[in-house]
Amino acid sequence: MKKVIVICGPTSSGKTALSIELAKKYHLEIINGDSVQVYKNYDIGSAKIKEEEKKGIHHHLIDVIDPLSHYDVAQFQQDARTIINKQQLSMIVGGTGLYIKAALYDYRFKKVSFDTLVSYPDSKTMYDTILKLDSNAVVDIQNTKRLKMMYQKVLLGQKPSENHYKDQPLYNILTIYLDISKDVLKERIKTRLEKQLEDGFIDEVKYLKTLGPIKDVIGYREINMYLNQELTLEEAKDHILKKSLAFAKRQKTWFINQMHPYIIDATSPNLLNECIKEIDKWLK
């Protein structure tokens, strides 16, 4: 069975630097597991790795799609598996849990047309559609984000109420989750955001606006609101921080429940060696 190492965790937890050292150690290429970094020009706000930071390590599924093109979890599943199936040992690095799990577990998608996914109807229509296609689904019509996720799933042929496929791994998987305390994470996110702004995050969003609609993801959404004079810059920064921390909390819960990772302290001075020890034990 093919083997896959997954390095996951919240933004600013050190996934990128760790993954480079592990890739050098085990002679691996890296598969991007972030749903935003697949898009060209979404660079600064997604903390996309810079060319000089790669240290010669080949990265897959970064900058593969134009900003206005459609790319979803089903396409990622196909692309990631194509790469994984060509080698005995692979590594996925990122924080988009659904993308990563769909690639590694027996998620089954049904082909749907692009037109069904580019926009969402009103909440009542989504609610009715979900229950029509999966009468056993538990749906909270007030949770718009969750509602959209479930709506897209049922359109892809997946019933949220059925779990008997998606918990079956297709590979031998070691998932390492980089854990970090809320206080430390908060300071890291604030520091990273200031650096992103210095590096031209606002100009990046200005440019993306000339191409078309901005993607509804943390950071880009708030800077777009600032450019539209819906928020001050300080308000936008505050929103990004709060949304990032809330997402990190949900992210941790999801990975623990869905992928049962080996959890390691991201701030440990022996982080690399601890990961190597765990990987060596798993490989044997």
C-alpha cells in the first residue's frame, strides 16, 4: 500500500518550514493541501511558499488554476491521487481538511456541471435541495457556511448522512498535526498579517479585483471589504485575526475527529526531530 505523510495545522503554525526539512530528509516532493494556493495570483494572503523558500523541493498543485477558473474538492482528489499513485511515499502539506481527506479516503463524487457550483441559491432553496437528495441529513438553515458546504456535497453526489465510504483510507497514512496555543497563535497571526501588508497584500487584492470577483476566504474577503470602504484597515485586520482564530479552533476539532492525527507542539524546540522519530517508527 502507498504511504502518505500529512502535515497539517492552523495558519502560522510552521507547516511550510517543517515540510521542507522533512522533504529533504526523506527525498520527497510536496503536494499542496491548501484550497486557495492552487490559484495563481492568490499569493501573499494565502501565505504561499516563495520560490527561494522551496530549497529545491518540487511542489505540486500550487499555481495550477487561473483565478476565475473553477477548482473543487473532486478535482483536487483526482489530481492528488494521480501524484500519490506514482510513488511509494508522498507528503501532503496544508490545512484544507476536506480536500486532504477526500484525496486519501474513499470519498465518492459524482460529476456535475460547472454551472451548478459557481453560485448558491437562497438558504431555503439550499435547505430543500439537501433534504430532497439526502432525507436523513441534519441541516441547520441558520448556519449559512455549513449549509453551502452540504449543498455542494449533495450536488456532488455525496450524502452528508452517510459515512461508510469516507472513513475508509485508501493509503497507509500518518497525519501529523502541529498544535499551538491560542495566545501564541494570535501573536503569530498578527505578526504574519503585518508582514503580508508590508509585502503588498492590499495591492494584490486590488489586482485580483481587476480580474473578477474576490474569493470568499479569510483575509482576501476582509481586505476587499476595506477597499470597498465597508471596513477601516484596522477593522479589517481585527476581523482577519478573529476569523483566523475561530477557523483554527474548528480546524483542530475537524482534524482530530476525522483523521486522528499524531499531535505535536508546534513550538517545541525539537519539533523536527520529534517528527522524524514518529515518521521513522511509522515507516518501520
